[in-house]
Amino acid sequence: MSEPLEALQKFYTEIPLQERFDALADAQAYRSLPSGWIIGTADIVGSTAAIEAGRYKVVNTVGAAVISAQINALGGAALPFAFGGDGAVFVLPEGLGDKCASALGDVIRWAEDEFGMVLRAAIIPVEDLRAAGCDVAVARYKASPGVEYAMFRGGGMNWADTQMKAGRYGVAKAPEGAFPDLTGLSCRWTPMESRHGKILSVLVLPRQSEITSAHAHLFHAVIDLARGLERGGHPVPKNGPGFVWPPAGLALEAHATRGKRSLALRKFQLLIETFIALIFFKTRLKLGSFDPMHYVYTSGINADFRKFDDGLKMTIDCDGKTRAKLTALLSQGEREGLIRFAIHEQDQAIMTCIVPSVTRDDHVHFVDGAAGGYAMAAARLKKQMT
């Protein structure tokens, strides 16, 4: 293992693992990045228009591809990241900067060639954001026995996003013909209907980079309110998401994993693979160490339906009464000058996945609202600020 990879693993694994989500509202759960690290960030230009044109599953896939490419570039090593709907953020030691930039450049090229989408990206030294009065601190959350997710605070991720959108620290697009390694990127699950009212995409951001005890108190109140919902508002059914054949996301997966093969050939291969999977899911037959029912169940509990990323972000299945209480609670926090918030509602949630192996429990699943989710909530928040 290279020295930068060792530094990555050492820093991340030494962060105390939190098993209660509400503990992530408090500063004690976080550790600041070491000096000499970098922040990677990426998002889609014009994502709102793409969503309004009905292409949000494509938007989600490109956002998840940013993370998939980084994981594969590092040989499957664990790294702190967060999915944002139309993009992603992550942190790495500076010594991995060349690999990081190369993988980002490949994804930028792929997003344009395969989908006609413009993905912008930036790599920013942590010293620069600290000079601007921000920081990036990382926590580790145990979402399930098999999966951990990173959480961020300190205002640095929001500052990095602003710099990227201003055209600073940009990453160049890879040459024509380049293709990212997106092994494991998958989009096979069916959209999940709300069982209690609406799927809410909730963004709660502090008005300043420093998160105070008053912010933490509000975050705890929001989490407590969501705790009253079935399974804390988890949008994935208890027995896992559904699967139909052919999967609605088959074409997207073909674009992501075809490499140098023709798109038609990759679609044909995936049709066969997913039909075989359907047989196992329907019959519940096991094959060696692959248990289809365990895999479906694990896909649900591994999902990242709530996170801290310079604020609180949640995708929850919510009834009307709880929504009203949530809106009132957040509106009070806004009036007190603590936060800005936005809520986008829709009828379904969707999942985009990174599955290194169906026989292990470390597959990760990014949850978002099916009609714009976090990206539309962010656009609403931006409109409120102008």
C-alpha cells in the first residue's frame, strides 16, 4: 500500500465510529482533516433543466459516478465522501491528487459523451479553505453492520462548492476516448413509492460556517421529530426495494459499464444478467454465498437516506402532520437567524448504487427523491437567497 493510501486509511479508521445518527449533530464526533489534504467536489451544470426534462435518474447516476470513479481509482480503498444528488464531495491526502484529478477528468468526459451533460469539478487544498475561515472536519457513521458513511462539518464543503461554481480550482476534461472505471455502479432498483404521504428532500444549512450549540439543538429536534416516523422516515421498505425486469435503469448502467464495448452489446449482457437475477429474487434460491433475500434487505439498511454535509440533509417518507411540524420547526430556526432551509416533495424515492460484490455486505446505496430531490431543494434555496 502506498504512503498516501496508508495515510488515508489511518486518518479515517481512527475517527470514532458513531452508531447513533443524532450523535453526528455534535462537534465531538468530528476530526479535522490533516494538513496537506485536498477536497474534491463536482456537480452538473444545468441540473435543474435536466431534472425538469425528466432526466433526474441520469443526473443521479452521473453524481454517483464521481464517487465510483474515485473508489476504483484507489483500488477499492475506503474514502470519506458524500453524495449530493447532482454531484458529490470527497477528501483525500494530497499525494493522491493526480489519481483524483485523472478519475474526475474521465468522469467529466464520460458525462458529456454518454449523456450530453456538463460536469464541472474542482480540487482544493485544505489550507486554502482554512485561510478563508472555513474547515473540513469528518465523522464516521455506522449505517448498518456492513456500511459506514462519512459526515462533514466546518463550512469547507460549501466554500469549495462556491469556488468551483466561480470557475476556480477547476479539473480539466480527459482527452477524447477516455472512459472512467465505474465498476460496480448500478441502477437496477425500481422507484419506491411513499407509504405515508410524500417523499421529502430536506436541506438544512447553517447561515455561517461555524455550527454552534444552537444549531446542534435544532438538528437534534429535527432528528427527534423524524424519529417519530416509521423507521425514522426511511424511504426504503423494510424488506428492501423492488426489482422488475428489465430494470428501468438498465440503459444507464450500460452507459456506465460498457467501457470500450458497444452500447448494444452491453445492454444485451445486462439483460441476461438481470434476468438471471430476477429468477433468484423470485424463487429466493441461494447460489453459493449469494442469498438474494439477504442482499435485498441489506440494500435497504445500507442506504444513505440522511447525512450531515455542512448541514443536515434527509430524504424521508413523511406524513402531512409531521411535515407541518417539521416546516414550523425549521421556519422558527430561520426566523432566529440560525439556518436556511428548503424542502422538495415528490411521490417516490430512487436509489443509485455502488456494488463491489453481491456476496458482501459493503454495497452502498444513495437515496434521493425521484422528482429532483436534493438538487431541486438546493435550487429552491438558491432562489430564496436572490
